[in-house]
Amino acid sequence: MITMNYQQIQQFIYLSLILQSSAYRIPESRINIHYGSRKVNIAVQSVSPLSRRPMYTATLNIMDGSMTLPIMAVADMDEESPSETMEGTYVSPSVRGFFTYNLNTKQFSIDWQYTYNYTSRLNYEGRGMELSDLKTFNGYLYSVDDKTGVVFRLTTDKAIPWVINPDGDGFDNKTFKTEWMTIKDEHLWIGGYGKEYTNEDGSIRDNKPFYIKIIDRFGVIQHVNWEMEFKKVRASIGIQFPAYMIHEAVQWSDIHRKWFFLPRRASFEPYTDETVQFMSTNYLISTDENFETFEVVKVGNVHPTRGFSAFQFVPGSQDNIIVAIKSEEVSNWPLATYIMVFGIDGQVYMDETKIPGDFKLEGLEFFDFQIMECC
């Protein structure tokens, strides 16, 4: 038996968290802690390494050398997310299919199979399940709701809440508007628009959208101010406040040791609600880990109403080829999403192709949606 005072208990818990976050295995043991008249049992078990296994099965066509992977996209339906048939329930459609490609011939195609609706009753001021990205992390598929700040773990047919992201530095009663997810240094990195939040007259209300969240596999969240990083990215094409750049598609590449940004919107004029829906771009911006050097290329043609909302590197391409989606949301127009494939040098291999359905898809990932399991 080990007897500890309150301060020693705090130190023990802190040490346990450090050990859990390390790459080492902790020998399995059990410790009984007595604090006053109460007895607390703490089990310290081995912590397995972070899972890096692919979350999909690739099918090889031996006739032409092409590969086929399962692919899935999820939607942020904004005001259309409330269910029409289930009161108090919010819906995010997911579109599922198969991505076939040949890296030698640079041929790419997608066969969309069916749609499934994820649902939840969680909401923030009457809005919910506005899923904004997808990412596999530590053997699970995750998505984020940009209204509630909830990170969901997805199975084939369920959205299970994992953690909640508060806005800004974490000491805020407002939830974080999440738009993108990526993996770096064995952590899940989550970010938003990356611009100042402005009032109607153009003045700055706050800088909270500059924060990002870094989450470990145990759900511990770090709140990091990325204001300088976001400002450097937009400055790479000559944008400074009150002009703006809005991000929804960001990935880190371990292979290139670079960040890649596909801005959804970019304008050399101040932000307005009326003009922002026509400010989509075709920039691909990459930068080193320290945001010191930048490379900017243009991808295809600019369609003013279609903005990048998510992308992934094509498996096996050494992070040199990207599959990306562009979503379209214009007042009084039906929602729409387009998908395309291109190289990090800007060369387009598959031009924008509409995905079936009137959806604003904002998350894309390779994943075996037929056999998704949880927990």
C-alpha cells in the first residue's frame, strides 16, 4: 500500500499522463492510493503504440495495374441539417463509393455507390451535425461538427461524441468552428477559417478563428494560437487585412515535411457576406514546418462559386497527387460539390466532376465504410 497526500496524488497523476503520452510501454501494475479515509484504485496498464495501419483495403486489378480504394465524403448542410422526419435530430449525409486509379497512366475515376445519413441530437443554438472534415487517426475515423465543436468517432452507422473543442484559447463558452483536420507528430490537428472575425463595419471583433487545436489519442487538447502562421500563408500571395483568406482544406505531409493549403476563399478586398460566396480560388500553397519558405501554384481554372473544402493525398503517390472536393453554396442556388485530381505541381489529371446529390460535402477520406467498427 502507498499512502499519498493531496499534492503527491496530483504529481502522480501528472506523471501518469506524461508516461501515457510517451512512446514507451508502461509495465502493467495496480496501485492503491489512500487519501484520508478514501481508497482510490489506479490501474496502470501498457500503452500500445499509435496505430498507423491503413483503414482501407486496396484492390489490385492485375489486368491493367489499377488500384481501387473505398472513399467516403460527409456533408455540412448548414440550415438544412435539421431532420424533416425526426424532431430534434440533425443529419449529415455521407456519400460512399470507390476510387480507381493508375499512377503510371495517371487515370482516375470514381464510382459513387450510395448515401447514408449520420444523425445526432447534439446541437448549438439549433444547429448541429454540420460535419466539416474526415480523418483516420489511431485506427478510427473521426469527423468534426463546426457548430457544436464536437469531434465524432464514426462507425458504419453511428456518430459517437469523443471530445468538445471550446473556441479560442479554450477558456470560452462558445464552441470552436472547425473546418479541417490533419495528422502531425502523432496528434490530430484541427483548425478553422484562419482569419479575423469581423463586425459588419469591417472592424475586428476577435482573433479566435486563428487558434488551432492539437489533440492526442487520449483526447487531451492543446489550444495553440496560429495567428502568425495564417498571416504568413495569406501574405504569400500578397493578402493583408482587411483583405482575407479562408481555409477549409489543410494537410501536413510527413513525406515532404511541408504544410499544404487549398484556400476556400481569397480576396484582396474586405470581407462582406454578399461577396464572399463568389471569392473561390485555385491556389495551392505549400510551406515548410516553420512557415519560412512558400511555394504557390495554381490548379485548373477559377470557378468563383466553387471553393476547396477538403482534400487527401492519393495513397502510393508519395504525397505528390491530391484528390480534392470543391463545394458550392450560393444564395438561392442548390448546394453542390465537385471532385477533382491534380498534382502538387498544379497539373490536373481529372477535372472538376459533380458528385451526385444536392450536398455541400466538406470531408473526404479513404476508409472501408462497409466494415467500420468502433471502440
